Amino acid sequence: MSPVSHPARLFFLLLATAALLWLPADGSGQTAASPQTAGSPQVAAPSQAAAPTSQTTDQAQAAAPVPQAVPGQDTSEPFPQGRSMVEVELDGTNLEFWVYKPETYVADGFVLLLHGASRAAEAYRDNSQGFADRYGRLVVVPLFDSERFPSRRYQFGGVFREDGSFADGEEWTFAYIPRIVDYIRDREGVPELPYILLGYSAGAQFVSRMAAFMDLDAERLVAMSPGSALFPVREMEYGLGFGGLPEEFSTDERIRRFLALPLTVAIGTHDVEEGQLPTGAAFDQGVHRYSRNLRWFNTAMDLAHQEGWEFNWRLVLSHGAGHDPPDMFFHPQMGNALFGHRLEP
């Protein structure tokens, strides 16, 4: 066999070195933004019956890694164009914000995107780039890590403490959302910058429950592909309904206001897998996500009709989409989920 020439050996050596440099730092064969299991069980209030067990993971595909902003960077200027990450302290709690600002952004508004149970905020930021570019919207994805924000504090908003007692409003994880919105508006220099609150999977569970507790000035709330949701009934315990809550949070007036909110329920027609679903009492809402979301919307619509209440929810079906963020984010119905209400008379 003929020996390899010196230039050729040098070429292969450089090629091998480059390949090693591109290996993921965790050696797992996945990027650092790949989904991680977040299996924190729900802690129910004493009055709660068999509460749903929260999903433990969701699929999220990370885009190619890019350099990130250095934590502690100057936050007095607007977010830079392109992808960035900044660490922000909000009332003593440090949160990472994974941000994408498209070239098409002209301060028309932003999307505050809440990730799923994988907690893969970077991957969600990267997967949002398509609709951010198309609609010229800034996208901000705060990371709610599973160590500090297990399912009790994330999907269920922290309204019940670990001992089952009802928490004060300032303890709720829901309370971070207005603070995050204020930070984004201050940084962009637009005090009333419009925004849409979009939650996917576990993040959509968060949105569905927060809507009943917090008064927000969001243009629209979008609950996309939740595994369980807050039904407007008192027969189901909190998490799934208004049962077991203090009276002031479960009145007819509270439920009426809930149904009047600008809320969009978005679900893929192929989101029918039974794995990763909240279980237990959550099966009272349906056998899979597609079933549960249809039943959630129809239960709310029927109640509003029966009571003569205002109903501002919308239902958006993404044909063929399963339980995967790119399936929904790149679907032709994504624009309808975010902005379709603007086209209605």
C-alpha cells in the first residue's frame, strides 16, 4: 500500500481536529439544548382527589448552536438583533431569557413564549425563529428550570404550597409574568409594547391556569398543545377545574371573566399519543391531547352559551401536527393561532 503523502496527512489531521471541536460538550450526541426529563410530581392540596400526574418531557429540536451573549451584559440597551441570552434578576430571582430579534422587527410587538416540560428554552427560542421572521416579532423565552420550578410551581403556577396550603399571590409563579413583560418593555423603550403570551405543552398548562388568576394586558393568550387544562367547572379539583380553591377564586363571576378572555386553544389533529400525558384524574378530560383540548374548548363554549356570557376564545386546529414544537410552529395555522383574531369582524 502506498504511504499517504505529507500534505494529505496534514489535511486529514485538520479534518479530524475540526470534527472533535464540533462534538457536543456533554458528549451525549445531542446539543446542550436537547430536552431533559423534568419528572417532578404534582403536590396536591389536601382537598384534592387523584390529581393529574404532570407530563415529564416534550419533544423540542434544537437549531445549530450560536454564540450567546455574556451573562451580566448591559441591559440598558434594547435586545440585540439575532439570537441572544441574558440573565435577569427579578425581585431576587435570577432567570435566563433566551431571545430572538429578527431583522424585520419594527417594535410592533413581542411573543412571550413559555417552554414545555423539557425546559429547553434555547431550543424553543431557535424553533420560533421562523414565525418571528415572518411576522416581525421579538420572541423571549424565559427559562423556568425544574429544580426551582417543579410542576407544582410551573404547570400549576405555585398557587398551592408544598404542604397543600393556598399560597399568597406574590408567591405564585404566575406573578413573574407581569414583571417579565415590564422588563421587556423597559428594555425596548416602549412602555405599552403589545405582546402575545404563548405557552406550549407544559407552558400551555401554565397559561390555561394563570388566565383564571391574573389580570394581564396581553393582546391574546395562546394555549398550544396542553396535556391538561383548567376546565370552567367546580366538579374537577384545581389543576383540572376550579374545585378546592378558596371561594373568591371559584365564583361564577371568576369563571365568567375566564370565558371572556382573548384565549386561543391551539392543537394538532395528530396529537394523540398517550405517552407523556398527565394521568390520573386528567383522563376525565379525555384520552389524549387532541380529545382534551376539543373538550376543553367545547365545555367552555357551551357554558358561556347556557349562561349568556361573553365568549372570546378561539379554537385553531393544525391538521396533521403531532406533539412536537416544530410541527406547530412551522404549520400554516401558526399565523392563525397568533394573529387570526385580527382578521375576524
